Amino acid sequence: MKRIVRAELAATLLLTVSTNVAFSHATLERKEASPNATYRGVIQITHGCEGTPTKRVSVTIPEGVIGAKPMPKPGWTLSLEKAPYAKAYPYYHGDISEGVKTITWSGGELPDDQVDEFTFLARVTDTFAPGATVYFPVEQDCVKGAYRWSEIPAPGQNAHSLQSPAPGVTIVAARTKSSSSAASSPANTIQAGDLVIDTPWMRATPGGATVAGGYVRITNTGTRPDTLISASIPLASTGSIHSMTMDGGVMKMAAVDGGLVIKPGETVELKPGGFHLMFEGLSASPKVGEPVSGTLGFQRTGEVRVTFAVAPIGAKAPNAPAATEPAAGHHQH
């Protein structure tokens, strides 16, 4: 009987220790990322060390993850360590050969019985193929004691067998589908974090036009709101988000201050006659059948590369025929 009790006690202690180890790890909220896409890293610190507050959190950005930028935290001091990359990587405005390798938040105080998040944005390159795991070692220093979540499993080794595993992110292929209805429609749907970006398109413009409208449908599949804050294409000097409303029979257009919020579970459609993207200062005219690359910027998700299909002048939908052209001097958005 005593042996049974001892065995049960040992099993209970083992379960308790295992549970404490599992819940003590620094973790990343988002477990997946895609090649050539922005990744929003959210480090979750769930406890201190030996019952004392956390005073410093540091994350190492691995090779192949570029353009890292931290989110500041009130009451904490940010410090960045930059170094050359092993090679140059294509970036938004040309190749990039060096960048942030370590981000450190220090000087604040996170009590042992509270949780907090430390956030950064970065771009995952195509160095990593789908199925790979990228590890972000994290250091946690407290008033008393410290943790180093820095162990990376060897090939074939299970990360759960490590005492202090570094948080890992699984690389998955971007979910896209191609339109089958028009040659001018490129891959039409992009999954970026919690956002589904569907059917980016714009209309061709007549020669000499300086303004073009852009449209897209965005669905937030997550539990937190996100905000569309910017848009850009190489053909335009500026891009912004605009609304169009009727006031006493008069159509009015205005920039959307602070960006366009997409609530959890909500789909927002930017379309002719409503919310839309405004590209100004065109250096060339978008042409039917010649897709235009661009970028959409989100407050939480970061920058997402998209490709706008180009529909005829005056079209009401991406694959619709051209509508009657507006009178000279008027713009359709």
C-alpha cells in the first residue's frame, strides 16, 4: 500500500513539475508565419523569477528575418543591437544588408503575478520554406534570478524535451487562390495573420490623369481589431484611405483620419462609391491587363504586399466591363 501511495505521489509531483515547466516558458502569441510576409511577434511573459518582478526582456532576431522594429512600452526603455546580415535580402525599396538583431526592453517592472506582452514587427524572408520552424531566443531578467529561453532543438529532436526551449514559429505557405475569370486578375486572396485580403483591384485611368482609385475586401478572422492605415503603389507619390458619402444630394469625399478599423469577425469592403484607396501623383497610368504591385499597411499586422488587378476605366467591379465614362473634369472613386 505504501508503495502505491509513494508511486501516486511521485506521479503527482512529476505532473506538477511538468505543468510548471510548460507554463513557465516565454511564448510567442502567433505560432505561424509565411515567407515574404510581415510577422507580428508578441512575446508573452506570464511570470517572474523566484517570485520577483521581471525587469528586462530581450529577443534575438534570427538570420533570415529582416527589418525588425519594436513596439515601445510605457515605463520601459528600448535598446536595439544592429549588425550585418549574412547576405543581402530584397526589401520594399531595395536590398537590405543589415538590421536589428536584438531588441531589449528594460527598466520597467512586471510583477510575478501579472502578465504582459512585448511586441515587434519583422519580415520573414523566403530563406525559410513551409514546414520549417524559426526560433526567437528570449532572455528574461528579474529582480532575483533569470531565465534564458534559448535552446534550439537539433534536427529530429522534439522541442518539448528541452528544459528552456526558444519560442518557435512554424512557416506555412501563404494561402492564395487564383482568379479563373480574367487574365488581368492575379492571385486574389491573401492570408496575412488574422486578415484575409481579397481581390485587390483598381481601374485604368486615361492618359494624363493624376489620381486613381483602389479597392479591396478585408476580413478580420481574429479576436482583436486591426486598422488599415496606409496604401502605396510605385506609380503614385502618395496613397491614402478615403470615404465617399452623400450629403443633401451632394457627393462628398474625405480622407479617413486614423485609418479604417476592421473589427473582429467583420468584413470591410472598399469599393466604388464608398470607402476606397486614393492614389495621387501618378507617374504613369494603370493599364488593363497589367497588374500593379502595392502595399497595404495595418496597425497590428504590419505591411502586406498585394497585387492590384486593373479593370477598364469606369468599371464597377474587378471583372466587369467598363461603365460609361464620367464627364470631363470628374473623377469616379
